[in-house]
Amino acid sequence: IVSGHGTFASCSGSFDEALARISSIEIMCCHACRSVLEQTKPNRA
């Protein structure tokens, strides 16, 4: 932690954590949507 930036460092750390959680949720939703689309529509990849 850089001297004088302790608060910012901890703040950005929790922000990165929240961002990672949101990203993983979005990825899981994306995979779920894709699997549903693959089941309901013919494969055109």
C-alpha cells in the first residue's frame, strides 16, 4: 500500500471484488442464455 493512499487502496480493492462478482454473474447468465438458445433453435454456428 502506497503511503497516503491506504483508504483509496482498500476502496478500490473492494470495488474490484464487487466488479469481479458482477462479471461472473453476467458470464453465468450469458452461458445460461446460450444453452437455452441452443436447445430452442437449430445450431447455426
